[in-house]
Amino acid sequence: MLKIDSHTHILPGQLPRWTEKFGYGNFIHLEPGRPGFARMMQGDRFFREIASNCWDETERIEEYAQFNTQVQVVCTIPVMFSYNAKPHDALEIGQFLNDHLSELVARHPRHYVALATVPMQDSDLAIQELKRAKANGHVGVQIGSNINGLNLSEPQFFPFFKACADEGMAVMIHPWNMMGKQEMEKYWLPWLVGMPAETSRAACSLIFGGVLERLPHLRVMLSHAGGSFLTTLGRVEHGFNCRPDLVAIDNPVNPREYVGKFWVDSITHDADLLRYILALQGSKRVCLGTDYPFPLGDLEVGAFIEEMGLAPEVVDDLFAGAALEWLDLDRKQFV
């Protein structure tokens, strides 16, 4: 059975010292760590330790083979978005990362599919890089759940989403720059509480702002099983119904109408929750995802799905069919 992991992250093995080059900021660079690891540094501040499977393409393929998974959809780590940089500097960073992904896909076309990163703080440059990435083999783009604190419904971002729809480029929305982060640093709460909320923020922004209504052919996937959006849909819908003067000001369509019109990944860590999401979305709108290689991800690559007793056609949708439709790819290129 073909298995496509629709949500994984990768970096080049070496990164330029952009802070030194640009003369400002705290851009990520890598420093040697203990054997098999590297230290991600944000300027002079330690950010995260990563293992070699975050950059070693062959090691990744071998690890995935242990879980009978052939294909990884790869994108950068959200901290690399650089939305707060000067737009042309962020473009240069994005081009460096996207060129690395293009070369990776060219070397391993049956194992890797690439999503680009673009400088969302400047829609014209973002569209420019989107088109360049498409020409270089990318099938979509990964963007953050907010852009420097701005919701995705802001008018300045609509031309970018329209370009994605027109170019047939899939969009993955990943939580980052979590709201309230500074007020809840303890207990890893930004990742446990903030991330699900950020994804719901993005979903509600796209729906209430009318982006999905105006662009019905835009293919969007909400990572981490849609965050808290689907699990709080009843509350969201009730708010729409009871206070349309506050909620329905830009789009009069009930938010529940959009369920099944976007994709989510399967990262729930909970079979019962996945069953609920399948009941709402349908199996053709839920893609296998792991957040590999990070510890908060599903690092057994959907093993719990295989134990749920789902019908074979549902499992096939989860493992490959939904991702192929989201990315507009042909199964034959991988088997």
C-alpha cells in the first residue's frame, strides 16, 4: 500500500550566517553538537537541538522504510519563515531553502515532494517566489497561521491565495508565532495549547474572511488535524448564528458548510478523535501526517491508524488518496 506522509520538516545540512550577512536580526544557523546532532541557534541564543534525520535525506528514507512509507512531503521548519525580516532578505532565505528542496526532489523523485516557503510579508514577492518554486518542481507552499500577528483574512494576503488557486499550488497552514506565548511559557503550553488555537484562528480567518468562499478551488490543508477548529466547530457555528453582527460581517455562509472542503492531517495521537474527524471530514479529506522528525509528532507513521479496524478503502484514502488529491498528484509516479 502506498503511504504518503503529508507533513514533515527538513533543513539543509548547512545554513548561511544570515544575521552576519544582513547585519540585523536573529536568523537561524546551525552549530555542531554531540555526534549525530546539531544545535539550531537563533543569533546567539540556543533554539533547539536537531538530530541528523532533520537533514540527512538517505537516513530519512531508511527510517521511513521501517514503517512501509515511501513518500515524504517536505517543508521547512516554521522558525525559518522569517516573516519579520526585510522582504528581500526573507526572499533570499526562502530561495535558498526552496532550492535545497528542489534538488532533494530531483535526486529522489519517488520519495520526496516539496512545499515551498515564501515571504508572506510582501504579497508581490510571495507570488513571485511561488511561481518560481512551481517552475522548479514544488507542488505547494507552507505558510504560517498568522503573518506578523495579522490574520490570513487581511486583504493584503488575498492576491497570494488567488495566485495559489490560479497556479494550482496546494497550501499547508502550519501554526507558529503562537498567540499568548509569552504569557504561558511554562509546561510547553505554547505547543500544547497555543498551536491548536493558532490553527483554528487560521481556519476561522479563511472562512469568516470569505477567502474559501471566493476561491473554491484553493486546496488548503490545516496541519495537526485542524488544531482545535473541528473540535470546537459547534461553538464556532453557534457564535456565527447568535452574533452574526460580529461574526458574519464578511461572509454570510455558515462555517459548517466548509467542513470537507479543506484537508487536515491525521496527527491526533488519539483514535477516537480521528474517528470524529473522519465523521466530519470524510476520509478523502484527511491525509496521513506525522510532523516528523519532531517528538510531538506521530513518529510511528500512522501505526495507530492500522489498528483502528477501518475499512481498506478508508485506510487507502488516509495513507495516500487524500494527499494525492490535495497535492494534485498521480499515484503512478510513486509506484
